Amino acid sequence: MSIELSFNDEIANVMYATHGNPIKDCLQCGTCSGTCPAVEFMDHTPRVIIGLISAGYKDEVLASNTFWSCASCYHCTVRCPAGIDIADMMYALKRYSIWKGRHQEGLIGPVFSESFVKMIVNSGRSFEPLLAPTYIFKNGPQGLVQEAQTATGLMLKGRLPLLPKKIKGLKKFQNMVRRIIPIGEPS
Amino acid sequence: MSEKIGVYVCHCGTNIAGTVDVKGVAEWAAEHLKHRGVVIGREYKFMCSSLGQELVEKDIKELGLTRVIVAACSPHLHEKTFRTACERAGLNPYLCEMVSIREQVSWVHADKAAATEKSKAVISGGVERVLHNEPLEPIRVPIHADTLVVGGGIAGIQAALEIADAGYHVCLVEREPSIGGHMAQFDKTFPTLDCSACILTPKMVDVGNHPNITLLTWSEVVKVDGFVGNFKATIRKKARYVNTDTCTGCGICWEKCPKKVVDNVYEAGLGNRKAIYTPFAQAVPRYPVIDVENCTYFKNGKCKACQIFCPTEPNSINFDQKDEMLEVQAGNIILATGYDLFDATRIPQYGYGKLPNVFTSLEFERMCNAAGPTEGKIVLRDKTTTPKSVVIVHCVGSRDENYNKYCSGICCMQSLKFAHLVMERTGAEVYNCYIDIRTPFKDYEEFYKRVLEEGGHFIRGKVAEVTDAARLPEEEGKLIVQVEDTLIGKQRRIPVDMVILSAGIEPRHDAKEVGKLFGIACGASGWYTEKHPKLDPVATMTEGIYIAGCVQGPKDIPVSVAQGAAAAARVLGKIQQGVISLEPIKASINETQCSGCRICNGLCPFNAIAFIEDDKVSSINPALCQGCGTCVAACPAGAISGTGFSDAQIIAQIDGLLLRNLEPVEA
Amino acid sequence: MTEQFEPTIIGFTCNWCSYRAADLAGTSRMKYAPNVRLIRMMCSGRLDPTFVLRALSGGADGVMITGCHPGECHYIEQNYKALRRFLLLRRVLTGLGIEPERVKLVWASAAEGARFASETTAFVEEIRKLGPLNWGKPVAALENLQEEVSKLEEVPA
Amino acid sequence: MKQYAYYPGCSLESLATSYNLSTLEVAHNLGVDLKEIKDWNCCGATAYFPVDELLAHTLVARNLALAEKDGLSDFVAPCSACYKNAYFTNAYLKKDPDLAEHINYALEADNLHVNGTMKVRHLIEVFIEDVGLEEIGKKITHPLKGLRVAPYYGCQLLRPRKENENVENPQFFESLLSALGAEPVDYPSKTRCCGGSLIITNRKAALDMVHILLQDAVNRKADVIATTCPMCNVNLEVYQGQVNREFGTQFAIPVMYFTQLMGVALGIKPGKLGIGKELVSGEPVLAFAY
């Protein structure tokens, strides 16, 4: 038999390790949205997103850029009078939309996250220069120029190493990762 | 088996009969529990009807029943009914037991067979238990006619006056130098906006002059012994250093006193008083007190200005006065110790204590008060500038898991009142930032409408933060209130001159200790637990101790007054009875078995168990004992037995419920 | 499996919270497993651990102890004593070779009929998983002990 | 002497080398023994939770496991993001046996096991709580007299921790700066977010947030912004130029790691502290000390 999960429960289910109160507890008081430093860049305020989730407006939520605009500063989380871990809910929404392969066109967030993961899986370390190509073009030629200027500045100051680091126990590290997500068999 | 037991099974219409084979159960009891003394098993449509009761009475008389089991609804509903029926028929009421086959069987189970089986087991348990019941007599206690009222706020004042006017003596104890409580600090009261002092002062004066009221201010209860009808309270009367027999309250002493002190209690830190002072002009009693921490004489032995200028003969200032210990007898006690204001500094993002023009509700009340530190002028911290714009923040410390989960109830109306006063007196723009506006009582919603029409702005959203960091020119030199206007889904930054934090109310910081002192319990939020949340809101689990006002939970003036009167009515009822009878469900100690280990002494929350040095055994005061039975379970010597809930009864019931009584047990 | 095992469970309730919770479950017609038979005491603090042993030795497969939530006891703090005894009891049971899961402690306020119902059903399922309690030697041991005790008590007279 | 398991984190090997240098110098000077965890891996920063929660926790747990294996009691991270990740994974490991089991199943493949017994701490906590302000004060040779510092706590050093400490208006950074002889300014946005990884995924938003932080610091007449996290530092310092271009401002306010300021006050040569590697010159700061 199959159980029809509410969108609310689906999101709750992708918040596996977090220990906040359920989203259902939301009072719609707006403390989160009043606090959020990135709210101007969101198409819905965090409170509205919670409202949409509870009301089951899945498409509207997934089409929103709100959770991709979250900087994970956790200011909403510590202030929420209902004890909901809102920042982690935003993570959950990111996971959900990547998992379902449904997110707004032209967002850098998903691309960035996924290339970040690839990189770490391949080396065990993160390495800023490698990240650049994955997003620069998204900022258009003008962004490219800016980026180039910044980057050369950093180069000259010797703050951008030329070679990515790798951890020694990479094979075993990847076996560890394999036990959680499929990353293909060792070559 | 000498006992004769009658078993009565109720159909309760179809409520029980619908899911339980009532007839079958009754017959089963008569047949399979015969060897346990069941002589008759009957079923009837409605046992609680007069006919049903007569059925029982008839059998008691004609069959000479010595025990009765009624299987019907919950004992909380009809235990009294059937016990009185038995009493009418000459059987001791405590030899009748009820077992619930409605709330706990027919209503909660669907499977008829299972429900019927369970009913049998439940009845069998009752039968085994009732066999060990003993005839009991209710305990009768004489009631001392005096009453102790603790707390001189509006609730305590009301209670004291009601009882005193009825002609009985009251001792009213107040911690502060004057009665009046929080209400004395307010200027206007919602929703009628009548002046707080104008309606409170007459009542305070009545208390002061009432022949039936002994007023002990600047005093605290430190010990309570005894029990309902006969409490003995020990009260510390703190030294006033003023002789109240000669003092006329003329006020010269505090005029002359050179030492200014910031008044953090009455003026909420906004104004000053002297080292010798009465909190406010209409104080009752009018005698001042000397605040030893700040008095120059007590600090370095010089000054004595108050004494030098005191005009009375003999001089009323007495620096050698000592605290006194008084003992007060009382039949009943009313606790009306009120509330503390939520400490707004606990929410740093609201800036209270850091940003000067953020005020608490109590500060604002004082500011509005014509007799207050600003003579009723609404001004910024500089005491001169009138604000052009004000934000009132609702739910400060309330409805918030990080502070208090509950709604403080009064803040919405208080905030609306503030909004009105600000607009009326300054013409400033006023913004109320709220989560929900709660105006449930008479004329409250109408007041909300009025404020709306007066042009008050309402923003639905809990304020996120208050800052002085300007980003735009118009924000320069202002307080910026950052909040989501949830009705338009936008984050707004509102620049204003003044912010008022409508702080919630909390249980007194020492509520727990005080509760222990009087032997009553606090709920999860720290308010005292009433006997029943709906049907018995002013009584407590401890007989003879009543609660009124905010000690029981957040409430406004009208409700506090109502509760004060209600508590008084309950007390008067007890006094009128003269003698009251208590449920005889008590623990008692068998001295011959008591080893004097004293384990039980510490366990009793009502201090009902005392150790008798001479006999080296413990003994229980039946009037203090509430019958919880913890000591019974704890006694390693099995020397304590609980009437009504004895080991024998419970063990027998266990065996009965498990139907171990069916195969005859070897003698 | 031919027929499902129906456990017998004894429930101890306190007069002020959990018994009223049971009543509330009734008045709101909530359905739960019929396997639990309740005993009313004034307070969970009244619970003498030997009651539980008696129930288990007498044929119960599980025992449910219920009382007011911590901090809400009508006798101020007696439910904390129940809690302590409960913890002790679990150790004793383990010592006797009985699954401590056969005894469960549930806090339920007078307003929590739903909680009472769901906790009850849940517990019945847990016990059903554990299967019948075949209290073998411990029973004899315990009952002999009780006889001896009663003998000893007869002495003074 | 007590030894600490030191987890530098990826940034300290590239963009934030100066943080690493200054950390090790200052630690050495104050007799704090930092032992770098062998073969540590990236903690996933904030970019990881969007993909897989369990994997994110496992990556962190591997580092904790390595540290536990060394038999050390304290796990020290200089990066607030690393610190926050380690702090919570560690806490959840204790709270949530189910999670712990999943993680340890994965760690098995790396012959590792984690118990969550570490005490996870941020570098600044170690200096303030273990060394102590008094001790630091004694060692100061070049007090930063008159240097107005904006103490920037950022986010993840404080949040989402909720233990009854003041996460809205903390004071410990200020007291450290005072101990260095500097003058902490009342910095209204000291716990406001710098945008974090939005600098990559939503440049416009991040620059706007950085702009506010810089503006507040300038309004309060700060000579320098002190940071406790490489991410914050990069956003405030490296991208100051882009903020100026975006908003037509002329910000040129130095941004320094608190360890660099400590180093200067302790009389350590600027070069050894990586001063000179920044795009917005830190020279003006030195003027106050030398």
C-alpha cells in the first residue's frame, strides 16, 4: 500500500538530522523574514514559503529562488519564536529540488553545489580556482572581467595556489562516500 | 465467605449495551464470582436513575448486601451518587465501588466480544477490591474564622474587602511598603480609560481603615504550619525604622532626607525617591520606611535628618527598630502575590537598555501618569523632546519558545491603550507591530476599532530587531524598527523616535519557593495550578488554600477582581460551614510496625509526617495528609497503610483484573 | 501464524491526570486496544514496585504506569518518585531476566486523551512483539518470598 | 601541556594563508600547541547540505574521527563554517544514535569510527577561555593604542547555537580587542551576515550585504574590521573593489583576521602574519603599533 505524503511531510522527511520543531508549528509571525539579510533578493519571503509549503503549493515553492538566496546565516533559526530551524528547512528545499531535478532556470546555486560535491569527491579538498569556471560565465562577460581582475589580484598576492591539493587516503575516502551516494565504481 | 456482594451493570441506554453484552456480564458475575461472595448480578437501563438507585437500596435492605459494585460510567461522574444511595440504605458509603465500563470499555473499543471480556475482568477486579474496603467516616475539621490574604494588589484587596465586609477578620500581608500592587502604577485602564488611581485609591483606603482587616505591609510570610481550618503562619514584619503609632505621615522626613535613590520598583527606574519614603502619595498605610541600603545614617552613622525634622511627639523615627516575628492563626489562606514584568533586556535585538529611547510598558505607564516622573508628559529619555513617531512592539517575551510560550493576554489591550494615549497627547504617528490582535472581552474590540479610527497604524508582523544603524538619510538619528509586514509580504524598516516594548508578564521570580511554603504546585509555565482549570479555578489541591489574580495565570484587572471575589466567596462558604468534612482517603502509620527510619518524613510534600522523638516513631497528621500514598509505597516496614487505597485493595484488584480469582484459591 | 497473541496488560493511573485522560479518550470516543485494564490510584507516587511484580507474576504480559507530567503533579512532585521507582524497577526486571520493555511509563495530562489512547495501542503492539511473558522460576521465588515475609510478620503478638 | 587537534580547513591553504600563518605564530607565542589533524578532508562548508545531508555530516565526522583517533579532547577550527559544521555534527552524534549508526557505517569503509566525544571549539574561544585575556594582556608588547576596530563576529561562530549565551549581542570579541589595547567600536552589524557563499551563487545579493557591513563600519569610524572566518574576510576584503564599482563607493577599509591583530600586538613581524597579502592594504593598522 502507498501513503500519500503531504508536501509538508515530504519536506520534513528530507530534514533527517535536524532537531528543530516541525514546520507545522509556524505562527506566520514574520520574524524570519523581518530578520533575513537577503530577503530583498527572494521572490517570496521565508514566511511565505512556509505558508506555501503548509498549503501544499509545491510548484510555486520549487519555482521560487528563496531558498537558493539563503546564505545559511541562521539568524532566522535562533530568533524563530516557534523553534523551527528555518535555515535547515532552506537546505531541505535545496536538496528536494535538486533531488527532483526541479529548480528555477539560470540559478547558479544548484550547479555550484553539485560541482563542489564532485570536486570534493575527486580530491577530498575544495579548491577555489576550480570552482570559478562553473559559475563565472553565469555572471556574463562583465562578471568575467570583474572576476578576472579579482583573480589576478589574488594571484599576485600568492593567494591562489596553482595546484589543487588531494588527500592521501583518497581511495578509502571515496569508498566511504560510495556508502552514501552513488559516485560510480573506482577506476 | 461472609460478605454479600451485589453487582449492578448499567446499559446507559445503548452507550454501554451497544458494545458490551450487559446481560451476559451480569449473569457471568453472579455465576463465576459466586465463590467470591457475589450474591446477585443485575443489569438495568440507567443505574443512575432514581429507579436504578432504588434497585440497589432495595437489595441492601432485603438481601443484606455488605458490598456493592456498580459497573457503569466513570466514578468521577457517579461515585457520589451510588455511595449516597448505599448510605440511604444503611450501608457505609465506602463499601460501594464503581468500575468504569463506559469511558474505559464501551466507548473506546469496537469489538463486542473483547469489550465484554474486558468488562468481566474489570468487574472481577472491582469485586476483589471491594472485599478489602473498610467502612470509613469522613474526617471533620473545625474552621477558624480568620483568613490570611497574601499580596495587596487589586486581587488581594478585593478578596480582603469581601471577607471583611461579610464580618470576618482578615490579615492582609504585603511585601512592599504600601498596598496597591501593579495597578497603582498605571495611569489609565483599558478599555474605559478611567484613571487607575481614582478607582483604586478608595479601595486601598477602605482596607486601611477597615475594622476587620489587620494590614501588615513591609512584611513577608516565612513559615506556614497547620492545615485547612487551622493554619498557623509566621510573618516577618521588617523594621520600618518608623514608629507607626506616632507617625502621621506628614511627609516632612522624606522632604528633608538628602539622599536621592533611583526607584526601580514603583517608578520602574524612571524616577527617584528618597532613602526614607512612601512609594507614592496615596500609599496605604501612609507611614514611610527607611531603605537601609541607601540611608546615609545606616551607611556611615551621620545625617539623621529625618529624625531631626520629625515634628511628632515623641519622635517617630527609631533607628534601633528590629524585624519582628508575628504568628497569625487562619482557617483559610488566599494567595494573590501577582506577577513580575518580563525583563526586556533578555531580547538584545530590541535594544532595551542599550538604545535610550526604547521603553518598557511599565516605564511608559509611569510616564503617562500625571503623578509620575514626567508629570504625564510623553517624552524621550532626555525628558524634554516629544516623539513624532512611535512603534509599539507586541508579544515581547510572550508566545515565544525562547522565552515564554504562553500569551500574556493583557499586552494587546495595553498596547492599544498606549497607542491611544500617544496619539491623544502628542499627535505622533503610532505603529502597532503585532502577531494577532486579541480583544476577547466586553468593549475591547470596540476599543480596537476606536484606535483604528483615530489613525493608528497596524503592521502584522513580529518585530525582528530595533537598531540605530541608519542606511538611508531619513533614518539618521532615528530608531529603525525592522519587521516583515506579513500582510504585504515585505520587509520594512520604520524609522521612529520612540519604541515601546509591550513586555509580557511572568510568574514571580520566587513563585516556586512560595508555592512550596504553602504546599501548592506550579504548572509547566510557573503559574500556580488550580484545582480544576474550568470548574474550580480559585481553589488549589491543598484544602483551605486559594489563589486569585495573576498568580493563577495572566489576566487583566476585571478578571483579577472577579477572582479575588470568587476566592473570598469560597472562603466565606467554608467559614459558614464552621466544620468541614474531608475525604477519609489518608495514610496512617501502625506504630508497632514503624521502625522509625524516617524515610517517609522527607517524602511528604505537605509536611504531614512528623517524627515523634519520645516514641521514636513517625506519625501522620490526617488533616494535613492529602492521601497521595507515596509514603505507603515507600515504607520499607510496610507500616503505613492508605485507607481507600491499601496494598490489600490494590493487590486484590490486580488479581481480580487478571481473573486469578476464578479457579478457587487454596485457603 | 494461526492466531494473534493478545497480551494482557495492567495499567496504573493517577486519579487526577491519566485516569481523567482515559475518561477523556472515552468521552471523545477514541478507539484503542482493549488489552489494558486500569487500576486507579490517587497518585503515581502511590505505585509500590511490588504491585508491578505482582501483576507480571500473576499473568500480565506488561504493565503501564501513567501519571501527571513532571512539574504538574497534583501532589507537587510525587510523580518524580514514581519516575525513580520506574527506573529502579527496570533494573530489577532485567536482573530477573525479564525484558524491561514490559514496563512502560507514560505521562498524560487530563487533557491528553488522544495521547493516552495512542500510547496504549503502541504499548500493546510492543508487548505483542515481545510475546507472552512466561514468568517461570521468578514467580515461585517471589511468592515463596511473600509467604516467608508474612510468616515473619506474624511473630510479634 | 595541553594539545589541540587543529583543523585548518581548505581556505587556510589558499585564499586565507595569512590566517593560517598568523594563527600558528600567535598560538606558538601564547604556548598553545596545535596539532594538525592528519589527512583531513573538506568539511563541505555550506555548499554541501544542499546535496545530501547525511554525506555532509559524514564528511565532517571523518575529521572528528581522525581527531578522536589521535586521542585529543579538543577539536579546534579557525573557520566559522568549519566550526559550525563540526560543532553540530558532533552534537547530533551524541543526540541521535540512528544518525551515528549511518555515519559510522560509512566511516567503516575508511577504517574509522566516530563517537562524538570531541569538544568542538573555535580558535577564538581557545585563546579567550584557555589562555585567558589576562595572560594575553601580559604578553602584549605593542598595544594597538587608539586603533578603532569593528569586531565582526559573522554568523556561524555564534549561530545556530542557542545555549543560554548572548548570540544577539555578544561581548567576548570586544574584550579580546580591549586586551590588545585596541578600541572596539559599537558595530551594529557585528552579527549580520556577509553573504557567505552567495558571493558565488548570487553575487548581487552578497555585494549588497557586504556593502552594508562596510558602510556600518565606516559610519562608526572604524580603522579596521576584524574577522574570525576566512569566508567573511574574503567577502569583506577581496570583494571590496567590486562593491565600490557596484555602488560607486570609495571603501578602502582594511580587513584583518583577529589573529593578525593579536600577532601585531604581540610584536610579531608583519610578514610572519601574512600581512601584505591583502588587496586592501593593512599598512595603516601597523602605524598604531610600531
